[in-house]
Amino acid sequence: MQEIIQNWTAGQLRTAAGSLATARKTRTPIAPLREQGLTRIEDAYAIQKINTDSWKAEGRTSTGAKIGLTSRAVQAQLGVSEPDFGLLWGDLAFSAGDDISLEHFMQPKAEAEVAFVLECDLTSPALTLKDAISAVAYVLPAVEIVDSAIAGWNIRLVDTVADNASSGGYVLGDSPRLLRQIDLRTCGMLLSRAGDLVSHGVGAACLGNPLNALLWLAKKMVETETPLRAGDLVLSGALGPLVPVASREHYLVEIQGFQPFSFTFR
């Protein structure tokens, strides 16, 4: 029997957004939204936008956007054929050397990736890879702290999209590079915790090249009438597997072409 897919009403969308916002505020995960009948990706993005608008009205500052589901294996696991996206927030931005309190998060995990900083707007509906490359001021090594408001990370596509693509925070390294100084496709990545290697990968694991992820996001943001702007930060998506975060542990990030950087969770 074919599943009947129904649009959620405005009231249902607001209720779901409120549940996610409360979960984030109280650090108390909730049951998957799909178990409450959420099925449409359009409704999931509408829920995300409700909370985006609410957080901005409260005075939070968005610093850019993140790309999720850039791994083909993870896409297959969730039954999707393209990435998703969420916004980044300045109050959850961290730097190399920081001690990061786990009190900011519920069930965080870490994934190493690269971060693009834009020097031009990307507003054309006919964006090309050349346009995306030309818009990049510089690139940084980074770690995204992904975090889910869904209990036990029991997510499918609609759950993570509604929850701002499971965005938590991010840590930026301090060795900016021009695009011509590095090969993002072949650069290797090592993520170590307390001296033990816990994740490794390569730039090609991110949609074949992190630049492909940037172009995908730029096009998607134009479609949603929220284009990327000069000064925005873009997290590319993971170069290797994400790992659960442990308290009182020191993390070292090594991405070929950049200076290593470290931080600690407490």
C-alpha cells in the first residue's frame, strides 16, 4: 500500500519547531519528529526556518551555513541522494586552543572538515564551480561539533533537516590558506583524541571535493532566497567519520596543507 504523505499545517509546523527549540534550550532530547507524522522534506525545512527566524529575533547572529550528508554512504543509509544544510551561529563558534564546555550540547560528535570564508556574494541562479571558487577568500581547517535534539541520534532525513541539520557548533583552526595553496580533493585528514587516532579521511570523501559541496550549498541557498554573502563561513561537510565527544579529552586536528590545531572538551 502506498504511503499517504500529507502536508503539515502551520500549527503543526510551529509546534514541532517549538519542541526542537525547547530541546535545544533545556538540553533534553525529544522523540523523532517522523514518529509524529513528519514526512515531507519541505515541511522539515519550514520547521528549520521557523526556529532560524525566532533565534535571529532573539538576537543570535548567524555566521554562515553548514553542509550535511556529504558522504555517499550516509546518504544511502538515510535513503537520500543529496546533502542537506543548516545555519551556523556565532554563540557556538570556537577557536583553536579553546576549552569547550560540554554544557553547550546534548549528545555531541565531532567531524573534521574544511571551512570556506567568502569574499563575494553568491546570488546568481546559474552559479558555476568557477563562480564558487572565485568567491572564496580563504580556507581554514575546522571541526564541526554536530549535535542532535533527537534522542539517541535516532534520525532520518526529515528529523535532521528540521533540527538545523543537526548543527551544534564549530571550531576553526588558525592557518588560513588560499585555494591555490592546497589540493582539497587529495588532502588527508587525521583526528586524534588523547593521542589516539579516532577518525581519518580525505577531501574526496566530501562529494568528491569540498568545492562541490560549496557549489551545491550556494545553489540551494539561492533557491531558498537566502543566498550566501561576502563574509559568510561555510563548513564543507566531513572528510571522515564523525566520532562521539568525550569530556576532559584533548583533540588534535591534522589536515594536509594546514597547520595542525587542537582544542579540549571539558
